[in-house]
Amino acid sequence: MSALEYAEQPGAGVPSEGYSKRDGQLVKQSMHYIAEHLTRELNLSKMADMAGMSYFHFSRMFKKVSGYNFKEYLMILRTNKAKSLLKNTQIPITEISHLCGFKEHKHLNACFNKYCSVTPSEFRKRMLAGLNQPDADLAVMTDFRCLPLSAQVIQWLSAPA
């Protein structure tokens, strides 16, 4: 089961204790905003203001609701979008990095190395060569994080640019 398939399951990967229903709803709204605005400059302070929470409270609640700190969640979402674009389009990697909200392509490279253990160009080469079947070497690359995303966000992430 892929990360995106897993994320479609209700409550997948989402802790449900330690926060109020209101805080959970505000953070989930923020998560949807992040997914819809990946190309914008997003930061924890801005998101906390939008949610009407203090920086520190929002940070704690975001971690409890999503299972990730804000920056890691943002980088995983951007990397997932880049994976989809690399797999399904011929858009140059530098352009993909900007389409996914990375300021420089070296940031995309760093995220790919961290989460996929390959460079974006190597990922694309393997996808084009038909080597996208899970095996010991590729399992980390093809299914690296399970994020709690709505069906709408999953559809958006899967859509070509």
C-alpha cells in the first residue's frame, strides 16, 4: 500500500488525543491551506496567526494533530508533489522545484536525499526505466511517509501541474 493510499484511510497516522476538537479543526484547516498553497512562502508564524493561536501553541497542536512538525510536514508535502511531477511529466527538475515551493533546486535535492535516498534525477530515471516496482532498494523511495490528507488534497497532489 502506498503512502497516498494509506493516507486516504480515515484517521490514518493522526493521533486523536491531547488536543481539543477546536484546535484539531483549526490545525486541519491549516493543513489544507498548506496543501493548496505549496508554492507560497509558508511559515509557522503566519499559519499560527491565521489559526488565531500563539506560535508555540500552534506548533504543539500541529505536531499532535499531524504527527509531524510544521517544517517537516511542509517538506514532505512538497517532496510528494515533486515525486508526482517527476514521475508523470517531463518538466525540468529546476522548474519542478519552483512549482513545488522550493526556493532553490538544491532544497528539493536535499529533501529527496533525506526522504527517498536518491536524487530527483535518479528517481525520474528509475521511473522512466520502469524500475518503480517496490524492492529492497526502492521501498524507501516509493513509500516514504504516510500523511493524514483529505481525498481532495490527495487528488491535488496526484494531478500533473
